[in-house]
Amino acid sequence: GRRLPASMSSSSARTPGSVVADADALARKVAAIRAAGPAKLQVIADFDGTLTRYWYDGSRGQSSHGLLRQGNEEFDAKREALFEHYHPIEINPDIPLPEKARLMEEWWGKTHGLLIEGGLTQEAIKKSVADAAIAFRDGVVELFEFLEARDIPVLVFSAGLADIIEEVFRQKLHRSFKNIKIVSNRMVFNEEGCLVAFKGKTIHVLNKNEHSLDMAAPVHDSLGDPNGSIDDYSLVKKRTNVLLLGDHIGDLGMSDGLNYENRIAAGFLNTNTEKSLKDYSEAFDIVYLNDAPMRGVVELVSDLCP
């Protein structure tokens, strides 16, 4: 990868294991965001494979959706069968987007229905996370602390389940951050801790973007969000400089719906480096290779907010 011009003090583009295809363009974006100040910046991040490691103890780590065991093998198997049916549709580039979106809505709806019918409980979520092969990247806490100290909001977008992601935060980080908002599908539990419904509209892989802010439930019950909540979404939308973190090129769509002035897209290329590097380096401003730690992003935000 190319280095940044000497006029830019960035150490982020000299991070070992990172690639910057257009150093001049990145330098211009960094300078513009830095000049505007932290009050104009927000961070948009994917969860699985971005905030979390791709590999876990030498094997593929679990996703926040894949780790869930609802304590009922029959319904776990039914959800797996739905995955086997719909996942090929999700990754098929020949299906028109409107048709694919309809099918993704159908898949998520059926899955949510199985979770309710199968009697998912809050205790099952806690046990699933405790038993899961999932971990945050090294440097994630440092990143969150840096952003929290500067009142920079972090929106974590996921087509998965907010309650599971929040439990991962609770068990793996052991602390909360007032500036973090999980924008994902949120569950409703009864007094016995059993799942009875979902809040708001369904967030799936094709609408996981800033439009989801309007679909996500803004109010969290006492058993919900351990992190902070950003109640005034209009304030977030006025932050027109964006640092976007993702591990798939499709994650670039997370900023759709936001009229941003400057966007720096940082991509994590976790595997198949030789095959995918060209596409990733064309799509992202900076690419971190081979399941890299989050420390390169920490250096990047240090450049953005010195």
C-alpha cells in the first residue's frame, strides 16, 4: 500500500498490514474532517467481523446470530434450515434487489417467528453468549474510550439481534459506553423473561443503514440497552462527517440515508486477501488485512481528532 504524503501527520496509513490505494484522497478527507472538529463527526460500524474478530482460537468465530441457541434443538434446526434456503439467495448477484429485499424480509420474519414460537428466553441468550466463540478485536475498548471522551456517537448497525449484541458487550467488555447505540432488531420479553414480540420494523441485510434509525425502537426497557442511547436522531444526522467501519463492501451502504460531506471508509479484509484485495482497496479508503486488530482505526481517529 502507498504511504500518505509527508504533509499529513497520519500514522494510520503506515499501520503494518494496511493498504491505502489513494493516499492523496485519504489525506484530503482527513484534513477536512479534522478541520471541522469532533462535533461534526460520527462513527458507523458493522458488528460481526468488524468490531469482532473473524478468527477465534484458530477457528472461524461465531456471529451474533449464529451463536444463539434457544434451548430447543428442534427450533435451532428449523432456523438452520431457513439459513440453508435463504443464504444462497442473499449472496446471488443475479436476483433483482427489490425481489431480494422481499425475500430477506420473509427470511427474517420466519426466523423471528421461530424464536417466539420456540420459547426463547433472556436466560438462553445469556447462556448462548457465555458459551460462544466470539470476541472483540484488540483495541476496540481503546477506540470506544477515545470516542466517548470526545462525545462522538457510534452507531452499530446490525441485521441481527440487538439484545444478543448488547449481551456480548456486557459479557465481553464488562462496561458500557454512553455514546454507543445499537441499531438492530430488538426483542420484547414478558415478565417471565420469554420473548413475545419484536419492536419496530424489521432490519435486514438490505436496509441496514441510517434509514434504520427511524425503524429502531428509540426507548429501551430496563432489561435492554446497557450502552447509552442517542435519543435525538436529528442530532446524529447533523453530523455530516462519517468514519465507516465494515468488513464487506456491502457495508458501505450503511451510510445511505445520510447526506454526508466527508466519509472515510475503513474496511477489514479478514480472509481471501489475494482474491479480494483489489476490490476492497477500490471500495474502501483504507483496508486492514488478515483480521487485524482495531489499533489502526485508533490511530486514524487520533488523526481525525488530535
